[in-house]
Amino acid sequence: MDFALPPDLVAYLAELDAFIAREIKPLERENDNGRFFDHRREWARTDFEAGGLPRHEWELLLREAKTRADRAGHLRFALPRRYGGRGGSNLWMAVIREHFASQGLGLHNDLQNEHSIVGNFPLVTMLETYGTDAQKAAYIEASIRGEVRIAFGLTEPDHGSDATHMETRAVRETRGGVEGWRIDGEKMWTTGMHVATHCATFVRTSGKDGDASGITCFLVPTSTPGVKVEEYLWTFNMPTDHPRVSFTDVFVPDDALFGPVDRGLALAQCFVHENRIRQAASSLGAAVYCINESVTYARERKPFGRPLADNQAIQWPLVELATQAEMLRLLIRKTAHEMDGLSRDAIERTLSDKVSMCNYWANRMCCEAADRAMQVHGGIGYSRHKAFEHIYRHHRRYRITEGSEEIQMRKIAGFLFGFMGPNKVKEGARA
């Protein structure tokens, strides 16, 4: 077994670092852009008078960083070559995401906005897999460039982790001689609706509550009459672009169908494993940043005339976190490597539990590392002049989103006890 990173991956990390130093860091320092990353970050990013939405200049800065990364050939790295990418693997993306997050806050990688100079494009994967030829032509390239933005309408006010009980409905209807569907209902946490051109809206079209079948996805233009942002939910980490959206007597033609009728949940699961393993790597990287900063500070800080690092009360919690980080890194990279050799269906059947292990533990460990970094740094660690409070507040959400850690643990338990997965026990044998 060889645990060394491939030489070409190591070389690419160096290429990315050089690009960041040459193009991104100077942009980060221009025109007081540092306010988006230092102690002023929450106020600089948030337009509190406009419902807590992201400030326009903040989003323009993120777009400029992406444009520069795209021009340099990095933004599309994970995409297929037919879309200008390099077909970057899960292993490479996991290593890149950890590497970026371990460097701390910066314009190169700001996960509060799912922003990175090496992009994550789950909707491109969904369109490539389930879109019609017309949808692919209209939306894929435009979405990469930021000209089309598709929000994701799955969660509802009364239904979160269990999407099979969604109450939003679509029924067949003809208007003005056009065959289509009428949609009525509400969605929650529909991130990015303030700039979205479309909303991938999941609705029940047949069956009964609890059925996995009977759910369909539509690409609904946000300008469609009856689509309304009711409120933006203020969150632990501001700004917010997570609204509750209502759909009242919304009509869409048949060409708005995204994927097969009654099989829409497959779209929601299309990118889940890739997203979870990359998110785990990012949380690991942020945890490593917190650990490293704490070790450096503990060696430099000298209360009572001796380095803080001399105290075992400081050493041991960081030892435990550093040990967990080393073990987690191996599991993430092993799992990502195995994912690269399997189809999505095979990952779901045989490796889904390992992806969940990586994800829930990395997100939890990151919060613990940020909390410990605050404790080691004392008052300055609790202040906004250090990044730890921001890291904690942001990564805390990952223990809820992308499948809560309870949902992830339920998946692991299903594999472990034979309720699902390759060792599934037949019902009669279980009894």
C-alpha cells in the first residue's frame, strides 16, 4: 500500500498556491477587500438593512475571483473535459479542499458561500445526468459562468430530512393551449433565491406521503407568477440567503420537467456522496488550521513567565484533536480513492456508510477544534479578530445540512446492523 500523494497532485497544489499568491491575494488586498475576511467580515458581507442578504460588492468580489480562476484553468477542474474541466477525481478534490481550508479564511476558498477557486458544480452533474439536450445547452455553460443560477427547493417548512412527506404538489394542467403543470406549496432554505434565475423545485406528482416514488423535479424560472420569497431566515452565521419560498398557482410547461416524472428523488441524491466527501475534507482542513494556530500560539504565549505549551492541560486536548485529524485524513482519502473506482449506484450500495462516517465526524471535529482554539487563545480567541468563531459558526451548520449527523449515523447503522448495504439481512432471517 502506498499512502503517498501522486507527484502530479503535489505539483498541482503548488501550482494552485502560486496562482493564489499571484492573482487572488492581491485582489483580496485591493480596495479594503480585507474587510470581508478580518474582524469586520460579518458586517462587511451582510446588508442588514436589506433583510440580511449578502452585500452586492461581496458577491461581485467572489465572482471576480471565480472569473480569474476560470481564465487560469482552475475553476472547472472537477468537471468533465467536454465542459472545459480536467475530470478531477474525488481523491484530488478531497486533497485540494483540505489544503485550501487548512490555510484559513481567504478569497481563495470561502465555504460560507460554497466558494472556491476550484469549483464544486453539483447542478452541472445533475444537468449532465438528467437534463434534456435543450436544458444542457441552455444552462450548463451559463451556470458555470454565473449567468444562470439555479436554487435548490427540496426542504419544506414542516419537512426536512424526510423529503418523502413533502406537501408541495404539482398536477397536470393546460393553459392557453400549453400542456404543463400547476405547482402549489412552500419550500424552506432555498439558498440563493435573491440572485437565482431558476429553482429546481421538488414536488409530489403521484403516490402518497412517505413514498419514495411519485416525486418530480421542475426547473421553475424565478420570474414565474406565483413564485414569492416570503422571508429570509437569519442564521447563526450571517449574511443569509436562505429563504422560505411560496409557490401559488404556479404554471410551468412540460419542458420545465427536470428528469423523469415521479423519479425526482434520484436527482436530489445525484451528487450527495461527492458533496459529502468534499465537505468532510473542508471541515478537516479547517480543523487542522485551528489546531496549528493553537499550537503556534501556545508556544509563543508566556503567562507566568513560561510558554503556555508547557502545560499538559493545553497539550492533551490538542493531542487528541491532532490524532483524530490524522486518522480522519486517511479515512477520507481512502474513501475518496475507492469512490473513484465505482459508479454512483455502486457507491450507494457499498460505500455510502464510509462517506457518512467521514462527513459527520469531520463536521463534529471541526467544531470541537474551533472551540478548543478559542479556549487556548483565551479572550482574543473569542474575539472576531481571530477566525475561530467564524469557523465554528459556519461549520456548525454542516452538522445539520447535507444530511444531519443523525441521518448520517442512521446510514452507518443500517450498514453495520444489516438493515441495508451489501450485508443486508433478509427480514425473516432477522426475526
